[in-house]
Amino acid sequence: MSSRPVKFDKKALSSFDQKLFNTDVEVSGVSINAAEVKSGDLFIALPGAKTHGINFIDEAISNGAVAVLSDRKIDCSIPVFIDQTPRNLVGPISDWLYNNPFSQLVAAGITGTNGKTTTTNLVKQFWDLNGIHSGLIGTLGVEIGVEKIAGVRTTPEADELQALAAVMVERGSTHLAMEVSSIAIDQSRVSGAKYKVVAFSNLTQDHLDYHKSMDEYFNAKAKLFTSEYAQNTLINIDNSYGKKLFEICKITKKSVSRNDKNADWHYSKIESQSDGYKVEISDKNGKVISGNFPLIGEHNLDNLLLAIAVVSICGLTNTQISNAINKLKSVPGRLEIISAGQPFSAIVDYAHTPDAVSRVLNSVKSFTSGRVIGILGCGGDRDKSKRSPMGQALFAGSELAIFTSDNPRSEKAEEILKDMTGGINLGEKGFVLTDRKDAINFAVKMAKSGDCILLLGKGHESGQEINGVVTPFDDRVELLSSIRQAAK
């Protein structure tokens, strides 16, 4: 990434509080992580949940920090700037320093409880298939053109986000599709970002360990649908929160709906096929987008509809979109089929909310002639209130329901499983197997011709965290290995 060393002086920083930057200092980068500071960086020392960034000032200076911004006075060898809410400045300062990269990109931000990853990936595929050089940021990592970089979180911190956008611009990307999480919005990680369009998929129970209530969760999402972040908004109105958001949104807004013919984009035809759906999508002008959509699962119809509306607003023609639909590919760990020639189906999916579990189970039932054998765990140190609904969704939607571990983290797996199965009479169709590998092997042993094993919760993840230790564990690899072993 090309840097543009600039001085923090009153003229250059006229958009910020001129009293804040009261000393001239030349900087070439921004970092909130002392370990990642590079020579010439401004280190922004933020208060955290367990510690404060000022505790790492010596490391930052050792790595080349030339100034520090924090909410506390610091006695150190480099200039110190003080602001009571430094987190709110990370994005705007990074945006300014990296020459406003979002203003040089056609950026689309996708938010919602479920569907963000698939929708974002479909958007990027539409662009790629039409020769548009694009980037992607989300749960599966970062893509800059064809280069893939592992990501730590769905939406990066503001300094990293702006730096990534700047790298994309430097390497010739003109478009960006990214997932925007509610926590990222609440923590100002997208502060300084400007989107051509932001899109809302749905809102169902999740993250209540952080947001405390569904109202707080909704309000965090709704902040994105303002002129601070977006020029245009797209909202799926097939759920009550989508309808509410559409009503209160004050900037340019358009709607999508699977069934509501008054929506700006809606399905005029959905025809199930063995490998997906034949679809026709109409806009309010009566123009039709059509094609054979090669992804399974009814919820993917919602993802496709939202993705099509996004790329349409961002400039693709109906013909360009139609020509690309049949070339779309599934996303890793999202209804991913595992096949080793076995007489039953095997699918891995990331579903980790009550609504997602129910949706995926219902989708799989629609094309399964035998039994659905569901396997599910819940993550430790996360929203405990969704464990019982997730367990109930698994039990209700499966002929055989296997409760197991996900990422227990610091909690005991047995306690998590009690939360999941409390109030459920397991009878002859429910099983509790704490070890995830044992649960997979048990499912494979039980599966008969025509059945479908549906392994839920971890999707694309390649590790399992137990007591702070992450060991290699990929559902796709483990399930394939178990099927092959059973066939011997």
C-alpha cells in the first residue's frame, strides 16, 4: 500500500478538532494494536474489556510509533494527543490518512443475522463474472482480486478496514463487497466507511450476550442505514424487523421480497430443480432477470435476491446478471455437500442461530427421501439464551437429533449440552455425544440409503477451541473421513 506521509497540523486536519492535534508530527499509518505498529505509525491506545492500550505504549514505540492518541495522559517519548472517545476517531483518521479509499470504491455493505456471508460472496461472484476487479471482506476472510487472506473477525477494526480498502484501490479493485456485523457497527469499526449501498437480510436471535435485547440488536443494525454510511439502502421486508427498518429509514431505500409483488425486487417464478432453482426476478419497472440458480436451500433464494438487487444498484444490467446466475458457486461451509460415493447425503452448514438451524433443516427435508440426521452444538462464552431454542430447533427438525460440542471455549461442554437439551424428552430420537468426532462417526454409522446427515454450526471453521487451546478440526474433513472409514 502506498503511504502518503502527512503532518498532523491544523491545516491538514481541519476536519478534526484542531485543539486535539496541537503538535506537528509526520505520520504514515495508523494502528490500534501495538504489536502491529510500523515505523511512522500513529498508535491509538484504546480502553479494552480486559486491559488498556496504554499498557503497550513501550512496545508501540519500539516498533516505530511516532505519536499516540488515547483517552488518558501518557508520559512517554513521543507526542501524545488526548480525546475522551478515541475509538470514534480511528476510522475517520485512517480514512483521511489512506486518502479516502472508500470514496474510490463502489462499496456494498451487507448486514443481518443470517445470510451475510453467502450474499456477500454472491455479490463478488456477479462482479467477477462480469470482469469487474473486486474485493471482499467477511467471515471467510479477505479477498483482493484472486488473492485470499485469512481474517480474524467478520468486520475488521477500523484501522485495518481502511488499510485493506486502500490496498484494494492500489491493486486496481473498483468494487468492494463486505459483511458488516452489528458489533462492528456498535464499536465504530465502520466509522469513516462510505457505501454505495447497504443491505439488510434479516434479524433473528443472536449476540444477545453483547446487545442484551433484540431492540438493542436491531438499533445497532439500523445505524448503518443512515447518510453517515450509505447513499442507498436495500431491505428485505419479509420479516418484521425488515418492515420496521424500511419504515424508519430516512435515506434512499428500496425493498426486496420473495413473495410481495409490491417490493422493488421480487420473485415472479421459482421452480425447484434437482440441483437448485429456475428463477425469474422482476423489478418495479417490469423488467425480468432469469436463470438457473445452482445452489440448494430455500434461504439461498433470499440471498440471491438481495445480491441481485445490490449489483443492480451498483451498475450491472439485467442481462449481465441473468448471464451470470447459472455460473454462481456455493460458499464454503454453507450447505456444502460432502460426497465419497455413499448411499446417503452428507451436508455441512454454518447455521448457528435458532432461525438458521430451522431454515436449513426445512430446506434439507424438501429434497431428502429418508431421515434427516442432524448434528449440532453451541459455542461456549457466547449468547446462552439461544442454546435452548437451537436445541429445540434441531430436535423438531430431525428424525435423529445428535447433540454435541461446538467450540466450548472456557465452558464445560457438558453444561452447554444441558442448556441445549433442557426440557427436551430425547426418547429414542435424541442422542448426546460430547465428543464431536464421536458424534459424526455415530451419525455415519446410523445413516441408511436415502438419509441425509446435516452437520451444523461450524461450517468452514478449521479448528475447535477447548479451554483456550485451538486444535485442528474441520467438519468437512472429519465427515468425509468418517464416511470413507465406514465404507472400508
